[in-house]
Amino acid sequence: MNFSKRILSASCVVLLLLASCKEAQLLEKPVTLFVSEGFENPIGFYDASPTLSWKLPVSEGVKKQSAYQIVVASSSNLLPDNANLWDSKNQKSEQSAWIKYNGTPLKSRQKVFWQIKYWNQDGKESNWSDVNTFEMGLLNNSDWQAKWIGLPTSEEQLKGSQDNIIHRPQYLRKGFELSGSIASARLYITAKGVFDVAMNGENVSDDVMPPGWTPYNKRIETLTYDVTDLIESGQNTIGVEVAAGWHSGRLGWMKSFWNDTESPKILCQLEITMKDGSREIILSDESWKGTTNGPIRVSEIYDGETYDANLEMPNWTTNSFDDKNWKTVNAFDIDSSISLEPKRHATVKPKIKVASKEVTTVNGNLIFDLQQNMVGVPLVKVPMKKGDTLRIRFAEMLSPDGSFYTQNYRSAQSTDYYIAANDGTMEWSPKFTFHGFRFVELSGFDASKEPSKDWVTGIVQYSNFEQNGAFTSSHEKLNQLQSNIVWGLRGNFFDIPTDCPQRDERLGWTGDAQVFGPTSMFNADVYPFWASWLKSVRESQYDNGGIPFVVPDVLKNNKVSSGWGDVCVIIPWKIYYRTGDINVLEENFETMKKWVAHHESSSKEYISDMNSFADWLQPNPENGNTKGDTSHSLIGTAFFAHSANLTAKTAKVLGKIEEFEKYDALYKKVAKAFENEFFDENGKVKGVTETQTSYLLALAFDLLSESKQKNAKSNLLEKLKEADNHLRTGFLGTPLLSQVLDEMGEMDLMYKLLFNETYPSWFYSINQGATTIWERWNSYSKTEGFNPQNMNSLNHYAYGAIGEWMYERVAGIAPLEAGYKKIRIAPIPNQKLTSASATLDTPYGKVSSSWKIENNTFQLETTIPPNTTATILIPANAKEELRLNGEVFKQESNVKLIKKENDFFEVLAPSGTYSFQSTIK
């Protein structure tokens, strides 16, 4: 090696060492990068104007962020120094979530690469994050060259349970040839109906009933799949099964609700990039072939699926299959009035397997008990004889005598059939339907075989979100309540938020959604789910500003209800407060305003005359009505004021000062009218029936002057006392109980209501065997069976709204500022509990609160995520000492004692993990 080469080599070593030293001096890189509502490295992305977010690492030197830099490019090779789409430069800001992309406009199909680095509270710089990506879907109708295709299934005039047309599922296929090596391939696909797609004999995904459910006359969502590994040079085949689903299937409990019997169709566009840079496009068009003579004979959401194994077509999605007897499909141009847009949230997926725990024989039929009410399909592995038909029925509970009970499913047949082609054990699961059940009944199996529990496994299906929080305590029934809440969420977040998953509804009832929304966000990462459904709400809003009972609006009756339509205001505000993302307010602000205007047009002198389902299913109503005893006018006026108030707050957050003043003034006028109309000078309800809910609405929505509030609180306590300190609230009143009693300082009373064992209470249903939340407080009893009244769903999440209080006050985690930028840790212990804990994944990271009581010592362990601060309230006998991390508390620079009362210490703390100990009385 000559001298110059030695010098060059030494120089390289020095440069590498310097670079290594510099990297070692940098802070840890950011973690968990996501775009818009929480998507990590998505393909087929919907948002051409996304927001970008990240979380800071949990590290000793990282307490807060003081600045950030985002770089965005069209290739990873350009990062970080040559970002050709956007370079934010150094931005002095603590904001690490919901940063709006401000670069070159993004286009369909575009793949985007991005990184971020931050500076901490001391101005020290971090390493660059890993490169993350997002890839756009087809954003515009004009991106589609394909046509809608399908067979005229509606002409077959099959009869269903409601004497309406039932569409035969279709099997559609096309072969195509490619020459050259493949670099990448994307399949863009959707359906008027629901589909399953395979290529060359391999399933493209495990998605359940895509594309999901939207207002189909306005928007149909599209899916993007990376199929690079499923196709090859030479001959290829694509095959698609399509069934009626929500688009063309039976919906609603009345025949008149089912008006759309258009034959199901698919739309797909396979775009292939070759390694030489050339592109091939395979379209759905007249060249495809199809048949309805496949094994799935009938598949309806309410009524179940029939599968005839004698009609199976082996290898029909492969090159070797002969489709010469199949029909040429019909093809239709895309309707420009219906928007085709990438799906905004995750598809439904098979998520959990639930094994059968017991099997019994009743009248020759086998009944399998999964011991968990669930939603999805059964996986059956059952011995059969050729030509026999296996019947599979479902139930949520059995009658007290052990017999199968399905009357609460109403007209939904909820029955699957499998016709065997051979002797032996068959394995099968339905594809284009779903059921709500705990029990499965089988008949038609080979009776000579000994039954086994493994004949039936429950496949739990729900929208593909992950757990966002956890709650547990020292009390077995409180833990069961938490489990019931989570299972109710799983069971009713099936692409949209449904009221129930088993009977002839399964609709997006807006009132149920608005009361359960906050609790759902503690338990699961459902921001994308809600944002997607809110778009459907906006699309479904009537011209007069009204919001339908259900969204998508399959009832089409042009009717509204107070407390139900208010979902368009309440859910966006609740999401904003728990995420800090103003985009949800920006998207929904106009809808909020139109709804408030509809409230105003439905009132006279600010007193509401709007229709209302009222305090739905209030227990023991004096009037015997399912709508309860609380005045519809009182409820309507209260929600009018509340929606006006939240709309005013939204305007303020968005910087719309004039509109804030307008809606704030309207709120105050409606509140004044409410007070004058429904409350006397002593803070007592007048002119209408006095109920717990009437006081709860007035107090929760801040509708009374200060002089009347105190008496109204006393009157509420009196109403509770009249009910032997039991709740008498329905769907609208129940979520407000904990909020109001908490604000009143009546924590012991709220705990009593929570822990009551007798009807009506949360624990009553648990004592009767509930594994989910029920529609009625007494939908079922072990001795008497199902309530003889209507509406007895055993999977109905509304009363699970109590979960919000369990997280915020039993465990003690709540936001003090939108998005948990400032956090309150303030658990309220009670003699019924010796411990409780919760974790929650916030936009800034995981926060936790865990407390226990031992020997009069209260111990609190809490973790506060980076870039946040927390106010922490520790229950205590404040005359005794407070200990922090095992040492007597001393006023420090990072943790400050800001208040000391008789029964608690209050401290202010930055991010970190802390252990507090105090003596309690």
C-alpha cells in the first residue's frame, strides 16, 4: 500500500470514528411513528393531506421535546439529507403528534418515505428515526379503468325468510399471462357486496367481509393488497367470490327496509410493475367469466350460510381449472355519483379462537358451550355421512331447562348448513355471514361417533384494532365487568359500531354509539374506526340537518331522535379530548352546526319538540314505556344546549371566535329556557315526571344557575334514596351517573351503585351469568330465563359506558388537557377494593396507575410518558409523611408538592416512573 493510500485509509477511519462518536452522543431515536389517526406503514392509504406523529423514547435524558424536524421523500435513498417532498426544518415546538404534512401534493399510488428527529428539553439532538412509509391508494374515481362486473343473481328469485330476493353467491375468475420478471404488484379491489379474493390458489388476505359498510349511494371503500409474491411470470389466475353482504342483503326487521336488491358486483384493478420498468394492468371487464353454481348456495348476514360440498370446484382459482361452461359476466361503467375511496380504517379480521368448554346432548342434538358470548363464526370439525346435512344453530343463553333459545334473535334465522359430499370428518367455517352466540347446536352429524368438545371452536371476528388500555382490580366481579365491556366492544365493532350482533338489526344506532364512544377509546385503538364511521354520519345527514337513527341509514324514514343524533357533536369532541387531534373537529364542524340548527328548528322558544327515544329501556318505568319516564322535551332541550355548548367549544379550539360567541350565546339561552321550563325555584323538577335522569342531564350539562344546583343535587340524592340507592336510568342517563356523583363528591354512593348486586345493577347481570353487557338490566335470569319483554340482546354495549369512570376514577387516569399532554392521576380508593390498576396508550406513550392498600398504607405506582406532565393526587392522612421512591418526600426540582389537604397530597411531576406511599385514615 503506497503512502497516499495509507493516508486515505487513515482518513476514512477517522471519519468513521467521528461519525460513530457523534451518533453515540445523540439521543435515542424517536419510536412508534404513525400517520393520521394511527396508521403505521400503511398501503392503500386514504389521506393525501396526512398528519405525522411519533413518540419519544423512554429514556433518562428525555423528559420533553423542544423542537423537531421531519423529512419526507419519494425514496428512502434521499433521506435524511435530500428530502424532495418536504423538509420541515428545525421547528421549535413541543408538539409530537398530529403535525400536518406541508409538502408537495401527494398522488394516487405514491409511496412516501419519512423520518423524524427531535431535540430534548436541554436542546440536545436525537438520532434520526427509522424510515417509515405510507403508500397511497387510488384516491379518485378517475384512477379506475376497470368496470363493475357480475352475474344477474337477482333474476333467480330465491326466497328468503322475509320473502325477498336472495342473491346466489358468485364465483368470478380471469386468467392472464405475464412475460418478464415482476418487481411489484398491487391489487385494488372493492365490491357492491362482500368479497374474498385469491390468486393462483392462494388467499390474498384473511379479511372478513370486505370492503365493509358505508352509505353505498354516496361512497364505497376500496382495498389495496400487495400481491407481489402471489403472481409470477407466465400464466396466472385471479378468482373472486362475492356475496350480498350489507349492500344487497336483508337488513332491518321489516320487509320495507330492504329495498336494494341490485345484484352484487366486484371492481378490481391489478397493476403490475415489471423489473424493466414496464407496467401491466389486469382489469375487471367483459373478459371475466363467472358462475353461481358453486358450493356457497346462500349467504345472508341475518340468516346464515348454506354450503354444499358436492358443488365444490377444486382449484378454481388456479391455472389448471377449466371454466368453459362458465358464463361471461356483465360489465358496467363506474357511476361518477358514487365516490370510490380507500378504506379509512382496518378491515374485520379473525382475532381470537374460543374453545368449547362443555358439550351436552338435548333431544339428540349436541349443544356446545363456549362460556363466552362472542361474535364471529364457528369452525366445525365434525364427522358426517355423505349426503347428510349438518345444521348449526346459535344462542346467547339457554332456557333454564337447558333447551335452545333463539326467540331474542327475532326473524334472524342465524343458522348455517353444511351438506357433506363424503363420509368422514369435515372441517368448515362460513365465509359471508357472522353470528352472535355463546352456545352452538349441532344436528345432522354422524351419530355413531363419540362427541368431542373440539368439534366446535369459536372464531372471534371484529375490526382489526389492538388493545389500547387495560384495567384490573382486587374485585372479581369488577374484573368481570371490565371483561364484559371489552367483549361487548369486540362484538359490536364489526366494521361499524352496531347496537347488537345477533338479531335482525346489527345496525349503526347512533345513540348507543354516543354513550359508549369514550369507554371504547380507553380499551382499544379505535380512533380510525370512529373517524371512518363519522364520515358515514356526515354523508347520511339529511338536508335539514337531521341525523338518522342509524348510520348507514338503511331505515330511510327521515326521522331523528335527540340524544341519538347528537352523536355527530359528542363523539368528535370526545375523540379530540382524548387524542388532541383537531382534524376530527375540522372534519365534523359543519355537521355539528347543521345538527344544532336542526335542534333549533325543532324547538319553540328554545324548548325542544324533537322526537326522542328518550332514556331508552329505563328500568321499572312508571309509564311502562320502553322510552322511560323522563320527559322527551326535557331530554331534547338538554341535548340541544349540550350540542350548542360543544359546538361553541369546537369553534374556540379551531380559532373561529365569532362562531364560538354565537354558539356560546345559544347554549346559554337554551340553558336558561331549560331551567325556567323544567325547574322550580327550589331546584326541583316541575311540570314533568321527576326522574334521576332529569337531574343528571341538568347537572352534567351545566344547565342550572348556581342558586339551583345545590338543591338539584339534593333532589337527585333523594331520587336515588327512593330507589333504595339503585339506579333508575336508561341509555342516556346511565353514562351521566358517575360523572355527576363524582363532581358532587359522592364517591361512596357511586361505588355503592357500581357494586350493587341486585337489579338494576351491573353486577346483577354478572350474577346471572353475563359475559358481555346486556341491552336491559334484566334481560335474563338463571331461574326465569329471558325477559318476556322485547329487546333482549345479551350483547349490547351501551351500559358499558361505566368503563370510562373505572379508568378515570377507580384506577385514576384522566386527561387534563386534550390528548393527555397534561394528565391527572387521581385514584379514588374505596373499602370494597384493596387494589386497582390501569394502563393507557396515549399519543405520547403509555401511562399507568396502579394502587394498593396494605396495613393502612396507600401505595401508588405511576408512569408518566415523555413529553407530558401530570398532576398526581395521593389519598392520605396529610398529617403523616409522604414517601417518594422509598424516601421521605422532599421538594425537588422535578417533582413538586403543590397542595396538601386533610385527605390527600397533590404533586406536579414530569415524565418518569414514581412510587408514592402515604398513610390513610
